Amino acid sequence: MADNDNRRKGTIGLILGGIIAVAAAAFILTGGQLGGVKEVTNDADLAPVAPGKK
């Protein structure tokens, strides 16, 4: 059966792919922080560390 539909194929995929590519580029360029800056100013900002065994 012939496909006589004159609509473009893949337009939605192209749009969604572009949106995902822009979001991924923004995430990579911001260093994975999505615009936020992670700063460590003192020891309270660090994750707790379990004491070692003697």
C-alpha cells in the first residue's frame, strides 16, 4: 500500500532532539551544576567522614 501522506516525517523528533541537545550542552557547560556554583568555604560544607579503624 502506497503512503500518499504529504506530511513531513520526523519533525517532532527533530524538535525534541534539538531541545535535548541544548539542555545537555547547557548542563555540560555549567559543569553539571545547572547554573549554580558549588563552593567549599569551610569544613562544615564538606560531607562527613567516618572515622578509620585502628
